[in-house]
Amino acid sequence: MSNPLEISFAPLIDDLAEHGWAIQHVALPVGLTLELAAECRARENKGRLLPAGVGRGAAQGVQQQVRGDHIEWLEAEQSPASAGYLAVLEALRCQLNQALYLGLEDFEGHFALYPPGAFYLKHLDRFRDDDRRSVSVVFYLNPEWLPEQGGALRLYLDAGRELDVYPQAGTLLVFMSADWPHAVLPANRERLSLTGWFRRRG
Ligand code: OGA
Ligand code: MN
């Protein structure tokens, strides 16, 4: 990733402002997308992706009947690909703040791997006691995903409308964290992604 600032997210940001959600296909250079997918698999093979918890603080715990993914939090020092991804998201954060005055202060995110059959029930990306998460950002890492393989992220929009986003490598989905309940539907193959949140000041 030579200069992440060369990526313009203007159409994505316009759509987010208009609808509260937005999708960009082939959002990152293909090379970086492949590196991130390889890194997610390597982390899984080393046993570093662990069953994700539900809730926060003392109430936190693994509940596979709610959420079956395995995750590892992302840090820039972990690899060049991780650093490259975080640099791109930093550019996106700045562009979002400039265009929409969202006051986004930082980003937290993790690799996620859903084994075949795993799912995440309908939920909102906000904790009851912490409303810092403002914009959800999901980047998908799966080459040649077919709709019949399942695994859509289903957004429950207004007026009973549903939007299914398939986890095709290169697809970037952003949405307002407080506004849209969503679920990850089970797939018949492994499903890899990077999921995270831009947060406001506490
Ligand atoms: C989440 C989530 C969506 C996805 O981790 O909160 O909703 O498509 N992930 O992986
Ligand atoms: Mn979510």
C-alpha cells in the first residue's frame, strides 16, 4: 500500500450520508486484500483466533448460540498488511470527519472467521453502557463467494426492508452503528472478514 490517501471514499461517504449505509466493491488494492485474507488464515492456523464474546465487562461471555465467530483484535505492529489496512481506515476516518462532522476519534477492529454453519444473531453494534461506536466498517476477504453459499450480512432497514450483503473479497460495507440491526447468516463455507468500528469521544 504505497499511499492510502490516494483512495477516495467520496462516493461511499455520500451514500452513507444519504442512506445510513454504503457499499464499495473492490475497495482496496487486490494485493492488500489477498494479504489480509492470508493473514486471517495464518492467524487461525496458529490458533490465535478465539471464540468471540458477547456483551461487555462482567457480563461478557462466549455464547455460540448468539455468535459463533472466532476473532483476534487488530494492531498495526502485527504485520505490514494490518498496518496497511489501518492506514486506509485512518484515511477514511479523516474523510468522514471532514465531510460529515462525525467527530470520529479512533478505530477498533478484529479479524473474524465464521466456521461453516456459524452465525451471529440479529443485534446492534452498541453496548447498553457505551455509545462510542458510531460507524461500523466491515471488509470481506472471501474470493468467489456465491449467494447459494449463504453467509450474508443481513441489514434490517426501515419499513421491513432487508439488505443482504455477501462477503465477497474486496467488498467494504459501512453503516451507522446505532441505526441498523443486522445479523450474519450461516454459510456452508468458512467466512473471513475484518470487522470494526469508528468511535467518538467517550
Ligand atoms: C459484528 C458483525 C458482520 C459481518 O461483528 O458485529 O456484525 O459481516 N459482523 O461479519
Ligand atoms: Mn455487528
